Amino acid sequence: MANFIHVTPFLQVRDIEAALRFFESLGFRTLFRQDNYAYFEREGCGFRMMEDKDTPPGHGGFAYYIDVRDVDALHAELKPVLDALPEKDVRGPVDQFYRQRELMIRAPDGNLLVFGQAIEG
């Protein structure tokens, strides 16, 4: 019997309230919150988050890849939120040479979220 279930990314952020507001604006729901820790998810894709005031601002040390079925539908859904972000923090949707269509969003703490859809071919 296989023992491993899945990998859950763990974000370190300077301000957990601001980070949760950002992710909730992208359609994620906070399922558990206690002190400086939170667990949130959207459609079964979960993240864990820990507030660490010593995390350098904009450290951007992590990228998280979230596979989706329709990246253009997600982009259309999030467009009002994305339009309010700095232009440099949003890229796509764009077709990549490695057969993925991607939407890239830089979170306030510098972490990169990439939503990708497989392209046939």
C-alpha cells in the first residue's frame, strides 16, 4: 500500500492577514487558522502558511505550480483582482514551449504562483 498522499506547499509570509486576503481574492478559502498558522485551499489544492515577521520583504524564494483544466477561464474569473495588482506581478496567460499555457501571479510576499494547463501537441 502506498504511503505518500500528496505534497502541500508551505508559504512563509511576513503578514498572514494580508497574505490570506490576497489568496482569498484568488478564490481560496481559509479552512483552518490559529495564531500565525493557516491552511487554505481551492478545489482540493491546499497551501499551509506560517507568519514569520523576520521573512525578508519580497523574498520571492518559492514558486508554486498549480495544474488547472482551463487557465483562460481562471484568468477571466480573476481579471478584476489581477487588474488591481501591479502590472509587473501578472503575466499571461501565455503558451510556453514546454506545452503548457500559464498564468503567473506574484504574491505580495514575492512568492510566484503559476497556474498551468497542458497544451495538446
